[in-house]
Amino acid sequence: MNLKNLLLAGGALLGATAAQAGGFQVTLAGQKNNGMGGVGTGLALDQASMFYNPGALAMVRERGVQIGVNATMARQVFRAEAAQYYNTDRQLDNTVTTPFNLYAGFGPQEGKWKAGIAVYTPFGSKLDYGYNWEGRFALTEIDLKSVFVQPTVSYAITDKLSVGAGLVVFALGSVNLQRDIPVQNNTNGQYGHIELDGKADQKLGFNAGVYFKPTDKLSVGVSYRSKIDATVKGGDVTFSNLPNSEVIASRFAASKFDVTIPLPATTNLGIGFMPSEKLTLGLDVNYTQWSAYKQLEFTFDQPVNGSNTSSSVRDYKDSFTFRVGGQYQVTDGLTVRAGGSYDLSPVKDGYVTPETPDANRIGGTVGLSYKFGEHFGVDLSTQFVSLQKRTQTQAELVANGNTDRVAGTYKTQIVIPGIGLNYTF
């Protein structure tokens, strides 16, 4: 067994096929924003500003509570390089994940400050390649969950300028990764299997921003979310279906693993345009410092095929995401939205892994809100995300020393409906 195969699974801790943004970043943090292509840094729409730009929270006129949930439904297809002449595609088992968000914002209605708390799921995915696929010795299944909590304070220095910051708490994180081992059990003829299961340590970071609205028709925002290292210590390693042999048992003796993966820092710039009282337009540029993710390294408590440690190169590159969107207030109760995004992948050619078959992606969104009376409203959104076809050849893998990975072509299409409920006071 090549130890690098095991490392492929570990990247899924934060690197499963993120449906919403490049690499393993997720931006489904606000239902109104979701319907507008994900813009929000230069706007003060609602309490979701705690995520997009804490500096804008003080400019949100109404206090309120909101909760939202999305369902990412992916259709993923893989064609092995060896099967390209036979038009044989493998469709992955359908997966559905449900990232959610919760916001509560408070403060004096006519005062200069606002405070609140945000709960959201910035990383979460599930991917199942099914039984006996070509890359089963690299990865078979991933199940990732995470919850972040962010208490936030925002202050309006003037009626045009406000600042804000939030303490980001990586509160809950769990991962379950599985793959086959190229050691056959003579009893049933099946290959061995390994399962990694662990919980991430709690960590702290911050989210800060500045919001400026020089005129009634223009607003500008800048925000920064810091890097957080996600660390699993003492995760469980379980082997199954291995031959009953002392030699095999000595080669696969590990029961615990440690691993650390950086969650990269992101700098966001946003501009808002309000041509009329009913129309709002937004443009966001996100710059993510993916270059912090150089390699993935595991440490085991006991040997795995003769070694307690090993590493696998990731060598991500910094990347940009461009977003545009708008909303129009049709009536006092009905507002409609639309938007789009273009996300550049941080994964270089020759470094694509089964748990992150990432590619440049194009997204389109629609949404609407309807208010029932003065205080209660419903927000709906739907996103359509297409990952461009990504082919990785065996020659590229060999040239980069990444022969532990699977040569072939990946294609992914994703639909993400979402619903949110909000109450203002």
C-alpha cells in the first residue's frame, strides 16, 4: 500500500467537493445574498452582514432574527483516462448536504451601534464514489460537518461610515473518510478497508470590516476573515476486512491520527449601487489566500505500512471569485433577485484529487422575498453551479510526482435551493 493513498482521504477534512465556492470554501451564509450571486460586502441588507461585512451591521435599519437552510444536490461524473476511448462514464451516487445559517441582531433602533451573534456552516460536504470505482484505493466516501459561531459588534462612526468585528469560533467539526486498501482478504475475496473518523479542536479567528456610504446611491465595503487552522488530534483509525495475519496486523497497527489543515484567509471588496429606491445592485471581489495550503501531513500513533508519518503535496494557489447581483422591490411585500459568479479554482493542473475534483466554476442565482405583514418574511433562493470539465492526465501526475492520484476527467453540476425565515422588530 502507498501511504500517499491514505493522504488523499485526509484532504476531505476540508476539501470535499464544495458546491458553493472554489476549493473547500462555502458561501451560503445569507438567503438574500444567495439569490444575488453571493454579493454582500458592499451592502447592508440584513443581519447576514455579520458574515459578509461586520462593518455594515450598524447600518442595517431593523433588528431581527433569521434562520436559513440550503440543500446542495450534486450530479458528478468521472471518466477514467483508460476508459476515454470507450465512452464509459461513472456517475457518482447522488449526495445532498444541508448547510444552514442563523443570525440574531440587536441594538437601539436609532443608536450608533448594533450587536449580534451568527451561526453558520462554512465547510460541509458529502461525496460517495460508490462501490468498486477506479480510484477506490484513494477514496470511497466523505462526510464532513462543521459549525462556526461568531459574536459581532458594529459601530457607526458617522452616518456614512461604520466599522465592525466578530470573534469567529470554530465550534464543531467532524469528518468521516473511507477508502479501500489494496490488500485482498482470502476468505471473501474483498479488499481491505480503512475508515478515518475524528473531531476537530475548537479554534478562534476573526472577521472584521469597514462600510462606507458616501451618497444615497453608492456604498463601498471591505472585509477580512482570518485564517484558522483546523486540527484533528487523536482521530480514530479503523481497519476492516483485512486478512487474519500477524504480518498484515503489524503493517496496519495505527489506531489514532493527527492532522492540521489551514482554512485560508479571505479579503473581500464590495460595491453597492442604488439607482432608485426599488433597485439595488452589488459587485463583490473575493481574494482567498489558498497558497497557505502547501501540503497535507498525517501523524499516526502506530505504523501504517512501516511509517508513522507521511505527507502529500497540495500546493494550492491564491485565487479570485467575482460576483454580481441585484434585487428589485416589485411591491411592498415582494422583492425579486438574480445574480451570477465566476470562481477561479486554486487547484493546479496535476494536483487534482478525488476528494477535491475542483475546477473553475460558473454560477447563476435567482431568489425572492415576501413579507407577511410588518415583521415576518420568507426568503427563497436557488443557485445553479457548473464546474468546468477538468481532465487530469497520467503524464501530468507523473511530472508532478503525484502518482497516488487518479487520472481521468471530472464533471460536476449542482443545484442549491434554499429557504429562510426572518422576523424583524
